[in-house]
Amino acid sequence: MTSKTPSRLKELRQLMAADSIDAVIIPQTDPHQSEYVARHWKVREYFSGFNGSAGTLVVTATQALLWTDSRYFIQAARQLDGTGITLMKEGLDDTPDIEQWLTDSLPAGATVGIDGMVYSATATARLIEALEPAGINVVIDFDPARVWADRPALPQCKAFVHDIRHAGEDARTKIEGVLCRAGQKRASAVFISALDEIAWILNIRSNDVHYNPVATAFLYLSDKGSTLFIDPAKLTDEVTAHLSAHGVATAPYDSVLDFAAALPADATVLVEPARNAVALVNALGDRAIVANSPVAVAKAVKNDVQLSGVRAAMARDGVALVRSLIEIQRRAAGEGEPLTETGVCEILYRNRKAMPLFFDESFGTIAGYGPHGAIVHYEPTAESDVAVRNGNLLLIDSGAQYLDGTTDITRTISLGTPTPQQRTDFTLVMKGHIALASAIFPTGTTGTQLDVLARQFLWKNGLSYLHGTGHGVGHFLNVHEGPQRISFGSFTQPLVPGMITSNEPGLYREGVHGIRCENLVLTVKAMDTEFGHFLRFETLTLCPFDLALFDTSIMTDEEIAWLNDYHTRVRDTLTPLLANDEERQWLAAATAPLNG
């Protein structure tokens, strides 16, 4: 916890009392509904001390509660300890959702406040629908950050052009495609707040949000003229010329609401309510045509140039990983400088940074040794750091942003001799990973329909994991993107050729160890038969799995063959790129055939 949390909550409650607010809901997002946000919008973290990427704080005059999902149960419990904030574990049967809790806890006539610039139109409508029957009012202009005296400024990183040789398609063509799809919904214009969608459409990038190479902006597209709302200080001459060449003018970032409210009354503007703030949608008023984004699927389906870049980035990333794993294993065994979890992160960053076209990490590296591996989104800090040495499992989830592609990989490695339980747990996870990687499925199949393939072997043994099995991945963009997912939730977007998705089943024994095995996979065509068109996955990630952790007694011949084929491809692809005999010999041993 932060010792400042109680005093900050006291200041917030004083503001609430002055504004006649009985409860405030504080998500950690921004006006663009981003998963990862710039420091300026980390309002929930400021008041609670919890710094996970997912979670919502609710504060009343007498109570404070934080809802978060299973990835953060352990972390949140530790960070909230002593703050007076109650942890609400989302997804558990005995945990009410926020709307239900408010309905049960507030009297009729009470008022709930939200900041309408960070609360989406969809979430706001759901909140009002849930609270209105109980006589609870919702106001959308309550900004809790007014008491944040030293609040960081808006991000000021310069924008830059993402070269067409990496993007594969120019901005004007993308704009025309977006407007064409909007026209099918009878809209002549589109309002876009999602930063990754703006970056993709315009072929611009920045470093406003750590790990996500996006620029803070809004975008209005119309065949009568398009406008990017962005701080002028972020624009270079090159970016301004690039935008102008593709028919895009610029306006100040903070003028977006006035612009929306001043549009002609007969304008028809497509807006996705889940990815736009309620204040913006309200400013559009009757001009708004509410519909799904005309950008999301187009962005998710990578073109041939992007896919070529991703494959090249995977090979470079694989080289960096080989070098990192060699050093990690050597130091964990006591050779050279002692190793800690933060040291693991530093090793990975150093080796990736040396690769051509490296830009940044794609998220904060998760390096969990032993019990820390069971904390799904654990990031080591100076306070939590522990020594990494032979004697337990090390879970490493990491990734990089290269100019030609984004990577995300998890490997669980055994330091020393693994125990029978470690080998069994790991192999059950890998059986699910292989089953999903090997799947062949008809067009129209969703990730929800495939999710059980990755869980089946765990379920048969009374085991499970609570996070999703797979998320979409951007191209030199957000490591988490939609609209496709592989998860047990109700997700309706079919998997389409060109989509990149993660394959990452896991198993977590609290206080003991965590296991996750993740590759990125590309949906490709498999076959055409009289029964229709079928798809499959091409595995993109190139890095060995730890052979010492496999228990072949519970594997089929087909599973062993899959692993050996994968390792052969890893070895054949990476060996020519390695620098010396030590690296080549390590890779040869790490990809040796596994015998049943």
C-alpha cells in the first residue's frame, strides 16, 4: 500500500460531500478507453495504490472497494493491505458486480458520480439501467482528479510516421476503407477515440503510453474533411506533411467536444459506444449512429507486408530470447553475478534492445520465481524482488515492440531438477497448448468455441485457470487488441485469416509455482472440402520449451511429434542467426528430439 492512500481517500470524500455525491466510480482508463494509460490518467491508482491494468475503485462516505479480475487477486490483496479498501474478486460466484453492490448499498435518491470523459457510453448506459429502478441517480460530470494537486501533465511525446514499408498500406486507402464501411451503416463520418485505431489508420506512432506506441489524439473522418485532435506540440513537420498529404487537418486536443457539438444537425457520425466516452457521444447527440467500430477487424487482419515483418521480428526476438535464457540459466546455477527477478527483466531488455528495429517492450516483463509465478501479472519491484537460483520454476512473460511487429511470449523454465508435480502440471498445460495450436476448424468459428481445447486436460484433473486463453495482438501496436479472443466468455467475433492471437493456457498454485506456455499464432487457411472452408493456426513464436519439464508418460505420440516439429523449425530458423558456437550448441540441446 501507499501510506498516502487514507489521506487521499479523505480528500476525495470531502469533494464528494461538497458536490452531493454519495458514491464515485473510478476506472483506470482514459478518454480513449485504453487498457494501459499515461500517468495523467492513473486516477484509480492515485487513490488506491493498486497499479494493475484492470480494476475499478468505488468510494462512498464510509466504504471503499476495488474490483479486479483473477490476474490480480494476489497482487491487489497485497497492495490494498492496510488501506481500508476491500478487494472484490470479479468472476467469483459470491462477488456482486459494481451495479448490484451499489443497488444493495445505496438508498433511493442517492447520487453516483462518474467522470464522463473516461466512462464509456456503453458502461454509462449499463450503469443507469441498473441503478434507475432503485431510484439511484447518475451524474457524469464528477471528476475526482480535481483533488490530485500534483497530477502529471498530458503526455508530450512527439508523433512520428510509421513507414509504409512496415505498414504495407497507406493512410488514404485506410481512410477510404473506413468511410466505406461506415457508409454501409448509413453514416457519412466516423468519430474514433481508440488510440490504436487512430495510429493504424494514419500510420503514425508515438510513445505516449508506455509499451503502446500510440499518440494521444481523437480522429474525425469524413469525405468532406478529416481532423486529428492532438496537442500541436506533438507534431513534427514530417507528421504534419504526412497528415496533409492524406487529407487530414489538425486541431487542438481539448477542442474535440466543442467540435462534436458544433457539427451540422444533419451530420451522420458512426461512433462505437464501448470505445468512446459518454461525454463525446452526448456531444454528438442525434448525429450519432451507434455501431461497432469499422476499424477493429480491418486492423486485426494483417496484410502480407505486416505478416512478413512479424515473421522477421519473431526470428530476431527468438535470438534475443536464446541469449537471455543462456545467461539466466548460467547465473541461476551460480556462475557469475547473482540473479534476481529484476535481473531477469534487465537481461531480456538488454538483449532485445540490441536487435534491429527494436522500439520498446510490449508490456512490463513478468518474471516470477517460485511462488511469484502464481501471481498472474506479477512484475518484480525493488520491494518484491527475490533471488533466482536453481531449485524452482521461473515464469517469464515478455515481449517487444519492433517497427515491423509486436511479440509476446511466455516460457516456464525449470532451474535445477524439476519435481514430479512440476512436470505433471507443465505437461498438462502443454497438452492444452498443443491441442489448440493443432486445431482445424470451419470458417465462422469463434475463439469461445475453441477455448475448451486448451483447458480440457486440466479440467480432467480437477484443475483450471481463470484468465483467457488468447488475445489479439497488434502490429507495432498494442499487445492486447480485439476484436477476437480465445476465452470462455461470450465473444462473437470469428477468427479470420490474418488475425494474430496468443495461445497461453496456464496453471497457478498459490504459494507454490505458476506455469504458462504462450506462443502467438496466425489464423490461416487449412483446406476446402465439400463441407466448407477450414482454417488452422500457424505458430509464429520461435523459442524452445523446456524439455526437462515434459512428462512423456502422459503425452500422445501426436503431441510429442508436434513438439519435435516445432523445435526443428525453431532450430532451423534461429541457428543461422546466432553469433557463436555456445549459442548454437545451447539451441541444439534445447531443441533435441523428445522421445516417448
